[in-house]
Amino acid sequence: MSTPRGLTTLHPLPYEARLAERDPATIDLVVIHATELPDLATAREYGERIVHAGSQTGNSGHFYIDRNGHIEQWVALDRVAHHTVGYNTRSVGIELVNLGRYPNWLDSRHQEWQEDITSAQLEALLKLLDALRAELPALQFIAGHDALDTRWVPASDDVNLTVRRKLDPGPNFPWDAVVEASGLERLVPASE
């Protein structure tokens, strides 16, 4: 299953066939991410890295939306991409190319988000969400990576300080507009 047709450019990761299979009918969640990298090429290089020795796979989303609105699909919907611990089997990962906190992700002195998503990215995201809703009958929820991974970790500049591990898709992500336009319900898990 490689959707949505005509909206995305297929660019499968080299290890896509080694990712666990799943029934797309069980997908009920979309997780929105930001790459926190300078460009799509750098995100691709990270996505191709093998970080799971047993499966010889890496971490990535299913879809990547560049700043100009171009969408690439790196993992088929019938495969489990590694993008959000604890939610991968039930979700689609969508990555927005964005600097975020790059390159000082965990430095306590550099936690400000560097850029908002572009209007082209927002338009492409909404088209993609519409196509996914048409393709995936169980799709009901949407969440940011930051809502699902709320861990605090030692700061890279001072181990006595902690910072949020994940802040994506960013503090200015237009949640109200995306939820309203997509028809999806925002999933905010109970505090742990």
C-alpha cells in the first residue's frame, strides 16, 4: 500500500522491507514531527542510518514534507516506521522539515525554536491528512511528538539541568487550524 497516489513522491528507505508489517486498517493516529535538521537531504541521511541491530532498520517517519510543500513517502503504510516510542504500530509519522533546535537539541541555552512551518508545508500537510483519512478508515487521532514523548533528559551543556527530549512539531504549530481542517481529534495522553 503506497498512498496517497499523485500527492507524494515515493522514495522508500533501503531497509523498508525489513520493517514490521501491519494492517493499515488498524492505524488510528497521525503523529506530527519536525526533523530538527537543516534540510530534507540531511533528514534522509539520518533516516537511512541503521540503529536497530536486530532488524537492521533505523528511525524515520512515513512521510516528509519539505519547506516548499513537496511530500516524499519513505515508508509504506503497511509497515511500522520507528518514529514515536510506544505508538509506532498504531500510527503514521509525518515529518516537517524544520530547524527546530538544530544543532543544539539538548543544550539548555538553546531551547528556542528557530522557525515556524511554512504555509506551503501547512497546505501540503492538510492535503496529506485528507488523503490519509480517505485511505485509513480507523484514523481518528492526531498528536504532536512532544505530547507523546514527554521525557526530560540531562542537558548536554550541564548534566545538573534537564531539558525536554522532544519539542516537535514546535511551539507555534497551528494546532487549532490543523485539527479543525483535518477533522481529527487531538490525542493528549494522560500524565504519567
